[in-house]
Amino acid sequence: MTTNAPAAPPASAPKRMAPTRRREHLIDVAASLYATVPFDQVSVDDITEAAGVSRALFYRYFAGPREIFVATTQVIVDGLLTHFHNVPHDMPLLEQLRQALTTFMDLAQEYSQCYIALMRNPSVQTTTGAGTIIDEVRAESVREMQDRLGIPEAPRIVQVTLKSWLLVVENTVLEWLSSDDLPREGLDDLLIAQLLGMGLATADLEPEVSARIMSALSS
């Protein structure tokens, strides 16, 4: 065992599992390690020891650390997108947005080391393939926002505005997780206010669509 990874709680999984459940268990164990340690400091031995399985069994399911990291990231992202889709549509749009932000920030905090590594080091995305997963969640988030705004075929400049705001969210959350002097309290209000400001900035180019966005977010 080679890493600085803390010992995970003893695995309580049964000795025998169906292949699908075994794979899920390995991902669950890896996720618990990534919650506190960057992926490149978590070895196969760390995962197998925490899961109570052999290296040979691990390699039946994953080619190595990078592959299980990508699989774990995908599971986390899928859960995040599922929550976004399940935010009720029958509440004010501003409250829908606030719920989505809260979920995102909660998840980023839970897996803070993983999030910081992904956002600060593009090479991590390149070497693991996680960049495509990040692109996926950004694109799906923009589509979801457009649908909830009632503009699924939004003009290009509006799409750019929404994408730009998502980058602001990502970087703000990164700064929050990386510093000791930026409290979480009030960050969601700040981010929503920034979206409203960016919406105003597009008004001259797409006044009709921008007006609909501002009206929806202000209600």
C-alpha cells in the first residue's frame, strides 16, 4: 500500500456478490476515499483493502485506478443530474435554481478533494478522461435551464451566457472549498445575483429572450 489515503471504514459487504453489485461496491469504496484524498493518491491497494477484496478481483472490473476514478465520477455526476431533473417544476424558478445550487455545493463539498483536483488540474481530466464527464454535466445543465426557462431553442448568445454562468459557479465553489476565509453562507445569493446581472448584459442583443429570463428569475 503506497498512499497517504486514510483507512476507510471496514467494508461490510458479503463475500459473494452479483457482478453488478460487486462493481457498485468497489465504486462506493473508491468514492469514500476520493472524498478526502485526490484520486492520484489512491492506489488499487487502498481500494482493495478498504473493500476487503483481492487485487485480482479488482482487475476483473477495472483496468486500473484511472478507470475506476472515471466510473466513480460518472456515478456522482449521474446522481447530480438526476437530482437536477427531479427538482419540482411547480415552484418559482428562483427556488428551483436555489435547490440545484444547494445540491451542487453539497456534492462538491462531500467530494472536495476530487473536485479541487479536477478543477485545478486540467491534466487530471486529460489523463483520466473525466473532461468529457465535466462537459456532459455542463451541457445537460444548460439544456435543463433552457427547458425550465421555456426557451429550449435559446439563441446562441443566451446559451453562451448560461455556460459562462456555470463556469462562474464552478470557480466560486472552487475558491470556497480551497480557502478558509470564504464562508458558504450567502454564496448562493451571490451566484443568483450574478446570473441576473449576466442576463441584463445580454438584453441589448436578445431583448425579448432576456426579458423572459429576467421575469422568470425575478418572480
